[in-house]
Amino acid sequence: MSTFNRQSFYSSMFFLKYHLQSFRKHKTMAFNEDTAQRIREFFQDKNADFYEKKMFSGLCFMVNEKMCCGTHIDKKTGEDLLLYRIGEEQYDKALKKENVIPMEFTGKPMKGYVFVTENGHQNRKNLNDWLQLCLDFNPLAKASKKR
């Protein structure tokens, strides 16, 4: 029969408390790493000067200091959504396509931005077509104000 070891018990409790606090402090962003890698490869193939930035509860890809596209996991459905910045001219046309939904974070749609569901970006051609649309719009996009 084992005896209660107070020091061991408190050491275990400290360990659990420390790691729980650490986990809460370093929350992971919700995005699909495979999808992010496919986006990286597209931009690299195009020799685009891009960098990644965590925003919109996911990962965004910045080109020329402007948000170009992004990826995140929808909290309600668990679906891998891609965010595309395509501009207002392409917006209405894009919404008529299958697997496209308006971007709504605040309850009202943001014109010029759409989400494409997993079915709309699973194959390389569809993904590349959407990303090219974003890249084509990027020179026309306004940069956000620096804070």
C-alpha cells in the first residue's frame, strides 16, 4: 500500500496549473496547415512578395502590405474556409458561384471579400483560380491604415 506523498502531490498540481496557464496564454489559431501550405506554394510559384499575419481568427497572406487572402476554420461548422479579397467588381459575380458565401464577421457582409467553402477549393485548379483573382485585384486594393 502506498502512502500519500504531499510533496509529490503539490509538485503535480503545480505542473498541471503551469501548463494550463501556458495553454491559455498561447492559444493556437484555427486554420488548416495543409491549406496554408498550398497557398504558400502558389505565391512562391508566382514569385509574389508575401508574408503571413495572424488575423480574423486564422492566417492571412499579405501581398504589397495589403491583405490578399486567408484561411481559417469556421467555429460553428468546423469547415476550412478560405477568405478571398477580390474587390467589389467581382463580388456579386462570385456570390453566384457554388461554394461561395459572403464574408460576415460583424453581422453584415463586407463587399469585396468572400469565403469559399472546402468543396470550392479542394482541387488545385479551383484554389489557384481564386488565388489568381486575389493577386490580380491586389494592386487595386487599398492598404489599411497603420496603427
